[in-house]
Amino acid sequence: MVTSVSILGSTGSIGRQSLDVISRMPIRISALTAGSNVARMAEQCRQFRPDLAVMATEEAAMELRSVIADLPTKVTWGEEGLIEAATMESADCVITAVVGMLGLKPTLAAIRAGKRIGLANKETLVCAGELVMAEAEKYGTEIVPVDSEHSAIFQCLMGVGHKREVRRLILTCSGGPFFGMDREQLRSVTKADALKHPNWKMGAKITIDCATLMNKGLEVIEAMRLYRLPLEQVDVVIHRQSIVHSFVECVDGAVMAQMGTPDMRLPIQLALTYPERTACPVDRLDLTKCGNLSFCEPDMEAFPCLALARQCAQKGGTACSVMNGANEAAVALFLEDKIGFYDIYDLVKGAVDVVPFIPDPTLEQILEADRLAREYVFRHSVN
Ligand code: NDP
Ligand code: MG
């Protein structure tokens, strides 16, 4: 089990659930980071006494500093602060729970510092998966997924002898709040409708990604990178109940599943205790009461983001970085009520078509592709 943890994005949905898990374990907190929520960060500092607290801006950091002036916690800000949190000498594990591609540089820094990564920040693997995995291999760093589907696959793979015995990974997908709707019905859905996820309570960005099914597209790419498998070996099945968190199909036809009530605290805790398991306060799954479990194919026509993500995954290079950057920008605009539901897809597709493709990009080229993608979205959303 790890002994001291830094959490990047501690005030968010995954960050708070991580602290809830850690509060019951003999684990200390090295560093906590947040964007602008000073009040929540101050509360967390009082409870967990980190060595370091990081805010997004100098202004927020100054405010935090004055609120917790009586604590020994060092307070800093910005990307440098995030990297300092990710590389703290005292931490042996970093939970990456910031949202979006801003997690990339700190994750790379943590990998190079040899920290175990509890990886929630999937955008990092989508935009620079090859690079991140190559660095992890080079530095012998463990990456334990926190995303429920990838944790499920990780758990199933504990029972598989060798990668060549795997035929397919099958990611389950709840279908989101708009399951069953067609293109016509989807044209008029609002932000409020999209923010109502049936089974999970999460941050706003991922909740919108679940409504467009882009989240599942990002997860297909995340799975390909984490488990080093080609696109043909990663499938998606709609499973409304979110009880089976994913499957691994073996070459002999055996299908392994990891099941449980939907609660992120289990995969978070496993990222800290692996290879052991310890008691966790999640509701137990009662198979006699959970009702029928259903499975069906995703509707790629009504939810074209999933198909687009698969195309980008096939293309490789900067295609996924452009798709991810454009999607982050478009979702932010949708959350500001500036664009409609299908504008997200149209803008992301436009960026993927227009931003120059680079087959084997460096980190700088990935960052540039991300920048151009965001620029495309802003330029084409102003009317
Ligand atoms: P939230 O939006 O709830 O939390 C995001 C965190 O990042 C907050 O701590 C926020 O701080 C911080 N943050 C936001 N902007 C900045 C910034 N500019 N600089 C530094 N920090 C910033 O997101 P989630 O917890 O839902 O998701 C986090 C990641 O985990 C995402 O990549 C998501 O895809 C992934 N994930 C989440 C799941 C979930 O159940 N929520 C499930 C599986 C994966 P502040 O509070 O101050 O804004
Ligand atoms: Mg998931």
C-alpha cells in the first residue's frame, strides 16, 4: 500500500472521493491542488494537513494563504505548482484528478519522478498516450487506472496469464441521459438535460462527455494506450445499469467481468492498495435485488462522437490530441450556453479535418495541435 499521496484536483468529484477513501486509511497527504475553490481547499488543508497546497492562479493562492495562515502548509500556484505537487519527495503516489489536458505535464513529471500514478485524468492518455506510456515504461512507473471501466479491465486482467490470451476488451457504457433518443430529439436538448447523468455524479465536463458518448470514445483510446491493444480489440457495449464495469474476453471464449454498485471509491482505493485489496465502504451488490442486466450496441448515428473517436484512434498521431483539445473547448462553450448539443460534434469534427495531421508527434507538436484545435473551435463558434 502507498504511504503518502498527492492529489491533483482534490476539490473535484474524484479528488473529494479520494480524500474520503484516504481519511479511513493510514496514508498521509503530501500535496493538494485545486483551480479556484479556495473555501473547499482551505477546509481540506485543515483536515488533511498537506505539506503543499496549489491553486490555479496567484490571486487564489494569496487568498488561500491568508485563510490558512495558521497552518504550516506551503501555498503556491500555476503549472509550476502542479508540477511541484506531482513530484513531492514525500509522496509515493499521485492521483491525477484534474480535468483536461492541463494534467499532461504534471503527469509526465510524476512519471519521471517514479511515483505510482492513480490515473483518473483520461484526457492525458488521449492526447499524448504513446508518449506517456513510453515514459512510464522507461522509468518503470506503475499506472493504475481509476476510471471505473479501466479499473474493471485491470482487475479482470489480474486473472489472465498473458496479453496474448486476451481477445477483446469490452467497455460498458451507461448510454448517458439521452439513451434511446434519435437525432431529431437530440437537436433540442439543453445543458440542464445533459447534466443529469442516470448513474454517476461527476464533474461537469465528463458529464457532458457522457451525454455525447465522447466519454466512451475517450475511454476506447485510454484503453488502447493503457493495455497496448489495437482498436479492433476494444469494443463498447451499452449497459444501462452500470453494474458490470467492463469485460475482458479471452481467446478461449471465456468472458471475465468486474461487477459492483457504481461507486468510484472502489477503483480509487484499489489504485492505492494494489496489489492488495482492503475493506471499502461501498454498498454491496445484491444480485437478487439489482434487477435485470441489459446489453445492446451503441447508436453511432445519433451519437457520432463515439464513431469520430474511433476514427481518430485508428488514425493515431495528432488526431486524438486535436479531437481532445477541440472537445474540451467545445464542451466549455456548451456549458456556457454558447453552442448547441450537436455543435460539439460539428466543431470537433471540423477541427480534426482542418488541423494539420502529424503522424509521430513530439510533446511540443502535441501541445501545438491542442492549441490549434482550441483556436479552430473558438473561431468557428463565434457568429
Ligand atoms: P471536476 O470538475 O469535479 O474536478 C476538477 C478538478 O480540477 C477540481 O479540483 C478543480 O478545481 C481542478 N481544476 C479545474 N480547473 C483547473 C485549472 N485551471 N488549474 C488547476 N486545477 C483546475 O472533475 P472530475 O473529478 O469529475 O474529473 C477529473 C478527471 O477524472 C477528469 O479527467 C475525468 O474525465 C476523470 N474521471 C472522472 C470520473 C468521475 O466520476 N468524476 C470518473 C472517471 C474519470 P476547482 O474545484 O477549484 O475548480
Ligand atoms: Mg469511465
